Amino acid sequence: MLESEVIAMRTGSEPVTARSPLRMRLWLSLWGTAWALFGLVAFSMNGRPGWAAACAVVLLLAVVDLGVITYRMRQGPHYQPGRAVPPYEPDHGDGRPRGPGPGTDGGRPGRGRNGAL
């Protein structure tokens, strides 16, 4: 990395305005499924088995992607923070210790996640 390059640090306010790309992925995957199916049928009817196999692979990938997309869409906003979630404290890069993370026992020594020793 060059010294003149500047990496923008996240402020934590991005999830407030962010939008999920799942709907766009759904439409693109449907578009790919339709064209791959068309190509599979067209190349199979014209005696081009290599191209038909390539279209079959693309069709399989598009259908699997459709399954993943619908699964994630049905999960809803479960893993997406909303307006009620405050932004996280960004890394200041000066070695300052951060507060205890989620699942710790208040920072007491000898305790890990869920109070286990």
C-alpha cells in the first residue's frame, strides 16, 4: 500500500442508511435462470452439447443462488441492525483498550464467554 493512499474508516452510521442488495440479487438471479434455461434448450436442440453443458452449470448455480437468496430474505432483518442500535466505537488506532465485548462476564479475570472458566 502506498503512503499516499488513505483508507476511510467506518463511522458506524452506515447501517442506518444501508439497503440490502437481496432484492436486486433475486431479480438478477431470475434473469440468469431464464437465460441459462433458454440457452440450455436452444443449444440442446441444435446439437451443441458443450454449450448446453455450460448453460446447465450456469442454470444450476443460478438456482442455488435463488435458494440462498430466498432463505436470507425469509430470515428478515434479524441480522441487520436498525435505528435503535447505536453505532459501534471505531478503532482509534492508538492502542486504547476497548470495553468488554458482548458475552463477556464484565471483564472479570478468569471468566470467558458465558461465565465458563
